[in-house]
Amino acid sequence: MAHNEDIEKDLHAGERRFAITTWAVNNRTTVIVLTLLICVLGIYSYIVMPKVSFPEVVTPEVFVGTPYNSSSVVDIEKLITKPIEKEINTISGVDEITSTSVPNYSSIHVKFSYNITPTEALRKVKDAVDKARGDANFPTDLPSEPNVFEMNFSELIPVMNINLSGDYPMEQLHEYAKHLEDRIEDLEEINKVEIRGVPEREVKVSVDLNQLEALQLNFDDIGNALRSENLTMSGGDVLIGDQRRSVRVVGEFKNMAQIRDIVVKNEGQREVRLGDIAAVTFDFKEPESFAREYGKSVVMLDVMKRAGENLLDASDKINAIIAEDHGTVLPADLVITLTGDQSEQTRVSVDELMNHIVLGVILVVGVLMLFLGLRNALFVGLAIPMSMFISFTLLNLFGISLNMMVLFALILALGRLVDDGIVIVENIHRHMSNGEPAMRATQLAVGEVTMPIIAATTATVMVFVPLLFWPGMMGEFMSLMPITFMIALGSSLFVALVVNPALASKFMKVESDHMPTRKMWRLATILVVVGVLVATGGGVVQSSTLFSLGTLSVFFGILGVVNEKLLVPASNWFQNSWLPRLEGNYERFLRYALNKHHPRTFLFGTFGLMILVFLMLALFPPKILFLPTNQPQFINAFIEAPIGTDIVHTDSITRIVEAQVMKVIDVPEYKEVKEIKDEEGNVIGTDTVNFLVKSVISQVGEGTSDPGTGEVVMGSTPHKGRIQVTFVAFAERHGVNTNDVLAALQKGVTGYPGVVVTVAKNADGPPVGKPINIEIKGKEIEGLLDEAENVKAFIEARNVPGVEALRIDIDRAKPEMPIIIDREKARRFNVSTYAIADAIRTALFGKEVSTFRIEGDDDDYEINVRLKDDYRYDPQRLLDMKITFRDMLSGQIRQVPISAVAKAEYSTTFSAIKRKDMDRVVTVSSNVIAGYNNNEVVQQIKDEMANGYKVDDRFNLRFTGEQEDQAKDMNFLFTAFLVAIFVVFLIIVAQFNSISYPLIVMSTVTFSTIGVFLGLVVFRMDFIILMTMLGIISLIGVVVNNAIVLMDFARLLFERSARRLGLGPEVIIPIEESREALVIAGKTRLRPVLLTAITAVLGLLPLAIGLNFNFFSLFTELNPHIHMGGDNVVFWGPLSWAVIYGLIFATFLTLIMVPVMLLIVMKIKHRRQWKRELREAEKAHNPPPAVG
């Protein structure tokens, strides 16, 4: 300690100033006004920002849907799909083309690179489709134009279901649903509303085939008659006197009697009216969907939100509409229930994360107060709300929603936001303690640390820059986290260099300035009394705002007393007693670590610890997952009957599965007795209810496809059904893990023979495919299906645990009845193929020939012509149906039975033909049973197939879906980690103009992973690839920040010691001087380093342990609703723990190993200098003195 005092004097030698800070200190009023403006803008931005659970990923994906009248999937593929695919494949920027050809429809899904905007992608695909249609071989008789539109998954998935039921006929419930549909679709937040569970109405013209043929009529005669009579046409203007009146012919049908009365044929004296040959009714169409709630039929409205709009506002407005109309426009006894409301989960997620932020702020400010005192803690703590206000303002300016990614990024940055402020405020306080005036002390203190904190913040920000280039869907999904983090850190740097110095120079005091006890008690009493009165008044008038203001006043009154009597003494004891002892103990330990050969011992010991940790990882490997396993809010049972199954039969199957679901969830373990209260709050009885399940919804037909397959299904799906179980919020589940319910459902739902039933939880975010997804690509569809069945049989024979139910996505047994035309006979009878096909299609499916309007109703109803059901479902009668036409040669009407020129066959065909990147593809897929590790199950299947399955050389087999995306993301994260380290290395090289300093920092970063992996092994936690890797990348910034601040201060002391000793810039100071400088640097930077680590840990700790504390309800209801766990904890906990474990160990590295490695470097440099001087002395025959 010989030079200790001299080195400490060197702390005040030389002056550094930072121009921006100097301006801020000289213009404090301007800075204060700017601060208030930022607060106002931040609060406003937070209020108006759209709030959703997850970011709405807008991907450059385009869908092309083309209808074509052909039941042959091979023809659809050949005539429609392949020509369009060929043109799309020539577009630059296309990543993937997938298509599905089904009877009468072709769908093509085009994925573009993410550097292509959705608008540009849509334009390119439209041009390609137009070019394909211009080809001479492309069909010209499409029923309608190809539908080309931009894919937006957030607008395809319902955010809410509104269910209507009651003692009303179905048509009346439909009218009520249409009323709500119109009102809800008027909201700017809503994209569309679809009504399920009740068919649309139409005018059915059901033709009697015998009468039609006897009168020598055909379907076109009926259609032409209806079209020519059902119209309103403008007739021009007529001048009457001095007025010109518009003339129009009004002839639209007003009722069914008018339709029945139209003349279809008039020959001689006989008029044939439509009512003579057909039954005309205004009735429901054939059902395309069924909907039930708890087994009771309902009319359901699926509500789809518009992308980018506020989900919470949408939900509040819909609830307001229902509350306003229920009992007025809608009858009071109409039962209206809301299910599948995603806003509830969003509200919980946002509220929980905001409360985690508030709790983290309280903990951080509390620790700051212990280290710095209340006044200085407030200066530093100001960085947190200010940085968040700036972040909210900028995010809102760029149109970014408030979601889990944004809020967690703020939590992750929470401890880091005060780092710069800690260093600056602590340094200002130290200068002022030495007697310097406030203005000068502020400018000198900031000038001393400006460059290192700018370098440290830049390094921390640059760590997250590689994450901005994360490719694919996951990159778009996670991108807001690094963006928000970087904005928050940049904001904290602005606050530290501009706001903190301005306020500190005006308000910071070194001496104690406690409020006099009498004054403190008087103020506290006033706050409590006023608060009690206001809260009481708020309770009387039922104003939550007044009640909250009152409770806040009481809280601050009590807090003032607690601060004066408990916190201030605790802070004084901590700063004046405990902290000096800690600094003394640290100084002694650091001297020990830097003495003699101890530096090498510590360095090799750290290397040994790293090796030991990796050995422990090998001996006690944690379970490896890509994403954390959350507890589902929704569980879906997807039912898929063979293609061709009638919707009524599918509904009967769904009812069977529904009963199986209810058997699992409606058990005594999930029941509780609840009190029934009247409107006045009096208990009038009890009821046994299911506390776990909020609703059970069943749907059949439209909107029931499994989104987990990643396949977009347009149109009706009469062979599919879905049962959705919605659970109550996490805090209300009485500790029941819904993953256990999922496993029970997967085991208990046995399905129905020949029907595939898959049970899965709702996927968060865009679909990525099934966990087990094996694609087989080739040319021959029959061979592909054979290979798929072989793969399925092989895996099933191996009995791999965890596989739910393997299924092949194409069915080769779709029943069909092709009509084979004898062209020679047809030519002889002068009957065209089109005439036969059009007659059969009209007979079966019907043909829309006109529309019917009801006065006061905005909807247009189709007028459809088809055969009566007695004829439609009689195959032989269809074949005997006569094609009626006028012979162009003879002018006579001719009738030719279809059976005279064609015959029917009964056969099976493919349900679809699917293609991927121009090749046919068949997929074998399955979910993984709850409780099993997806990666382990897939790896076991891969191992089994590698050892015992021979793939046909004609086909290419690979695992895709979730596994393919995970492999890409893992590779990117590893690359991002290496790039982040390299970028940080370059920044530190630029900061120190040295290689040794960056190497020390990189060593510290590498060693910090010891803490991460040691924590995982010791506490037996899962290794979540995505979250743990993100945690390690996040850790780099904090470690680098502390290391830079300490090393820069040590370098400053080295330079000042060299000047004091009169040494040149190239001369290394003596080892003893280096050792003392490192001790002073470590001791001086002990507080900011500890504060940085502790605040970062405490900022993440509430989320890591899952402590949920609702501050809003604390002041509005006097109930904080404390509970542990939740989806946020499951999702973000692994990342939080990775940072916490790593940071705890990294603090030891910064305080001990950085000085140790610096001293080793100084010794190496000193040794090299001594050897260089020795060589020079030998050349001059003048040996230098030996090194001591």
C-alpha cells in the first residue's frame, strides 16, 4: 500500500468534459421541461398503443385459390395448379411454393423471402396468375376468377366466439346473429364476422324431373325465365311539364307466390308456370356447419380482428355492444355467451408483465436507496420510467403494439437501465463529497466516465443487433425484443448523460437533509386522513378512481413514516457500516488474489471450474427443449372423417367424441361448491360447478381445420369437426396443471373407427407444422402413398413412446362415381360433354340463377335451381335423366337420356394431390403426447429409421415442420452469439486501442457461461434452447459493461501513475504500481459493479420465480391477487434464470478475475519490456538492472 495515497490523488488529476452534458447542466430549465414533455408523451403512447399477447407477424405470403368444375384431382393439378405454379416459380424472391389440388378447387400457398414486402409479393403473384391464364391451354370456363390475396394469420383466427341460444326458432336466432354481425363489423378493429351453426337461407327451386321431361324443358329454360322476370331496369327520363322524371321498370320478386307464378313455357293455349313443375320455398341451405356449447345447439359468431388493431379495445367495444342491445334490440331472455376470448389472456399477460415491471422497479429503487441514499436513488431510478416513456413514444410512433415481446424486453432492460445512471450519479456524489461545487463536480464526474459508459452501452446494444437478422417466421416473431431493448438502452444513455446531470447539479446534496420529525409526522397524518376520506367517498359513490387516489394517499403517508423510521436508518447503517466492511473485505481478498503466484492459481482454477461444469453437464444432462412447455389456455380435439363423409354423419361422430371429452373434464377433482347470491349480495343457495373449465365448444364443418398443419383450408369441410375446451385463468385453476388435462384427453379420447382424432393445445403464434412431420417427395402419387404407408407402418411397429397418432395427409380411398362418356354415341346424338356435365351438376349442386331481396333486409338471397331430393340421391334416376335441347338441323326439340351416351362407375380416387416446390409430396405427421419431449421423440424415430428403414430411391424423405424450423433457429442463434462476441471485440479494441483488453473481456464473457450451466445442473432445470441461448446473448452486454467500466478506470490510473513517475507512453509501470492501481480501481468500482448486477438480477427475479402481484387491484380493491406461476413465467422464466445465474457468477469474474487477468497481462508486458531492454543493453554492452 506504499503508493495507495498517491494513486488516489491521481484520481483528481486531469479533466475530461462531455459537451452535451455541459450544455444540459447550463440549461437545466430546458431539460426539466423536456423531461415533463417526455413523461406526457410516454403516458399517452402507452394508453393508445394496441395491446396483444404476441406480435402480429405480417409475412410475405400469398394465397391463390382457383375454382374449376372438375371432380378429378389429377385434372385440377394438370390444368390449373401446375400452370400457375410454373409461372410463380419464375418470380424472384420466392422461398417456397406449396399447393393442394382437391375436387373442384386448386389452392397455392406462396412464401417469399422476408426482404419482399407483402404488397410487392401480392403484385408479383397476381401478374404470374394473369400470365398463366393467358396461355392457350389454360381453361377458359372457370366458374369465377382466381382469388389471389395476401395471407395474414392474425386475420384468419377468431379472437372471440359469441354464442346465441334460447327458446327461439333457428331463423330468429339467425336474425339476432346478423344484427350483431352488422354492428360488430362496423368497428374499425374488426376485419370480419362469420356466422356458424346455422345455414344461410335461399330460394329453393326443386324441380320435378318427370314434369320437366314431360314438358320438354331443361334447367336453362327455368333459369332464363327467372332471370328475365326478376329485374329492375332503368328506362331513361321522361319530360312531364317542366319536370324531368326518371323512369325505371320494377319487376323484382316480392314473395314466393310471384316466383311460382312466372311462365316458363307458353305453347299454344297452354301456359306452364314454375309452380307446375317445381316446389318453390324460402328455406335454409344444406347445412355447412354445426355449433354447440356444452352440447346445446347455438348460433355462433366467429370474430376476426383486423391486423394491427387493439385487441383489448375490440373486446371492450363488443362487450359494450352486447350490453347495450341485450334487453332492447335483443330480447332479455336470449342467452349470449362469449367463449374463446383471446383478450382475456392478453389482458392477463400484459397486466402481469406490467406488474413485474413495477415490482422490479420497486426492488431496484430499494437497493439503490441502500447503496446511494434516497435522494441519489431517486436520481438513478428516474432512468427507468424516463427510458420506458421514451421507448413507448418511439414504439408507438413506428406503429408497434404493446405485447409480450416488448414488455419482456423492458423487463430484461430494467436492471440495465440504471447502470449508466449508477456510474454517473455515484461519481458525481464522490466528486461533491470531495468539496467540489455542484456544477463543476457534475461536469468532471460525467466527463471521467462518458467514454466507457458509451462504449459499454454501445457494446450491449450491438450484442442484440445480430438478432435483427433472424430469418423466417421466428425471426419476425422475436424481432421486437431486440428492437425494444436497444431503444430502451439508448434512452437510458440519453437520461444518464442529459437528464441525470441536469437534475443532480441542481438537487443533489452530500449532507444529510432529513425532514424534521414533527414536519414528517404532520405531512404523513394529512396524507392518511385525506386519503381515508377520499377512499371512503369513492366507496360511497362507487368511483374506483376516487378510491384509488385515496388509497394511494394513505400509502404514501405510511411510506413516509416507514422511510423515516426504518428505511433511512437501514440505508445509513448499510452505507456507513456494512458497505465499508464489505469494501474492506473485498480489498483484502483482491490483494490476496493479486499477490505473488495467486493470479495464475485463480486463472487456472477458473479454467478447471469450466471443465468441471461441462463434465457435470455430461454426467447429469438436463432435458433439452427448443421452447418451454406452457400450460394451455385452450385444448382442441380435431376430428377428421374420411373425405366424402356427409356433414350430418360427421356431426354424429363429433357428438361421440364430445361425450368422451366431457367424461375426462367433468370429474369430481375439478368441482367445487359455490355460493349463489342475489343482486343485493345475499346468499340464496349453493351450486356445484367446474372451477377449471370455462367453456366447451363444438363445431362441425366450416372453420374446423387444424391450424397446426400449416395448411390453409378455404371452403367447406363437411368431414371435419373441432371441440375446443377453454380453461379459466391460471390464477383460478387451484393448482391444476392443464398439461395433465391435455395428457388425459389424449389418452381418454379414443375417437371412432376410421376417424382420425388429434388432441392438441392451441399454438401460440403462426403455425409451424406438427412436431413429427415427415415429408416424402417424388413424382408418382401412387408410389408416394405406398411409401408413406410403409413409413407409417414402420414407426407404428417400433412403438416409439410419445407418438399420438400417425396420419397420412392424403386419402387414396375417396369414393367417387365417374360418368364415362362414350364420345362416339354422344356425337351421333349431337350431345356435348358440357351439356351432360352441366345438367348433372345443376341437378345435384344446383345453379344460382338470380337473387331474391326482402324489404328491410340488406342481404341478397340466392335463387337456386336443382332437382328434388328424391331424384338427386338416386344414381340410376340421374343416369336416366334426359338432356333436352333443340336440334339445330331439324329445329325440333330432342331428348337424349344420359344413360344412352354414358355410364357410371363406382371407384375411389385420391382425396387431394399436394405439391411442394414443384414436386408431389405426401406427409406423415403426428402430435407428441403431453409430457414427452418433442425433440427426444423425433430423434428416436430418426434413429429407428436410420437403422432399419430403407427409403425407396425414387423418393426424397426428410423431417420438416417444427423440427426443420428449430434446426434453422438453433444455427442462427449460435451464429448470432459468435457475431455478437466479434462485434463486441471490435468495439473494445476501438475503445482501448489494444488487443489484450478485449481478450480479457471475451474471456470474462466465456467464463460467465459457467454460471448459466452450473445453475441448470444444480437446480435441475431444463435447457430451453431458444430462451437459454437468448439469455446467454443478453448476458454478454451486462458482463461487458461492468468489465469495461472497471478496466477503463484501471487504465486511467495506469496512465496517471505513469505521468507521476515520469514514464513515457510506451513504458510499463512497475508491477507494484499496477497492483495498487488495480486494487483502487476494483474498490472504487465495487459499488457500481455490485449495483449493476443486483439491479439486473432483481429486475428479472419476480418474473423468474413467477411472483404475480397486482398493484392496480391493490389500490382499487385492496386485494393484490398474489399468486405464483403463469404463462409468462413458463415462457420467459428460462431466459430470466439464464441471465441471473450467469450474472451472479460474472460479478465474481468482474471483481476478481478481471483485475487478475489485467495483472497477468501487465506482468507479461513488463517481462517483454525487460527482455527487450536486456537485448538492447547487451547490444550496447550495458546490461539493465534486474526486474524486482
